[in-house]
Amino acid sequence: MRKMPRRNISEKAISVWRIRGAIDSCLYLLLLVGLFFIFSWYDISMYYLYISSGVVILAGIWEIILLPHIRWKIWRYEVFEKEVELLRGIFIVKHTLIPMSRVQHVDTEQGPIYKKYGLTTVMISTAAGAHEIPALTEEVGIELRDQIAELAGTDENDD
């Protein structure tokens, strides 16, 4: 039986995912403010707004405090000579094997929040779609991108 992948992503991913959770929670709060005005305008019982507020608070706690750490503990990857193995997911666990013979190209991707934390994502493209290994340090991401490109026999090394 195959062993589980052992390499994990950067622990800085927790902070990045917490920021994303905070942004999402702010959007939910804006939705609540809109609902407040709609309920006031049409004289609808505020009971529904209280329930919605409780749901938004619980969702915020989940997305900002609990989920990032759980995601980080679960996310694993491993690069072998003939395949890349990915393991991720909380409720639905995805265990993906990407044959090196199917890899078309490998990219690194870095948005503004990742740049602030010195992180990058490695994108592995195949004919079936794209797979990503998120939240790697820049050095590890570039090294991994080059390693996969070499093992897959591609000549592309995009930044």
C-alpha cells in the first residue's frame, strides 16, 4: 500500500487563509447590513436577521480561526520520478496522482497577499485540467516547479 505524501506546505498559509477568511466575513457582514435595511424598509421581523447574524458569526469563527489550521495540517504533497501526489480536503478528501507523462507545463503564481508573505503557488497543467500546490515559500516553489518540469520533460520554466 502506498504511503501518504509527507511534504507539507508553508505554515504561513495559515495567516494567508485567515486573511481570506476575514475578507469573506466582511462580505457576509455587508450582506447583513443590506438585509437590515431591507427588513426595516418592508417591516419584516428582525428575528430572521438575528438568525442570519448568528450564522455569519459562526461562519466567521470557522473561516478565520478553525479552518486555516485544519487545512494546513491536511494539505500534503510529494514529487516522485513518475508522478506528483497531492492530498487535501477536510470533509471530502482528494488524493490525486498526476503522472509526469501527462504534465504539459508548470507555472508559479503569486498574488499580492502571497507576495507579502513570500509565498507562491505551483500550478501543474495537464490535458485534463490544472492542479495546484498552494502556499509554498518562493524558494521551494521555484525549486519544485523546475524539478517537475525536468521530470516531465518540459522545457517551460515560467515565473
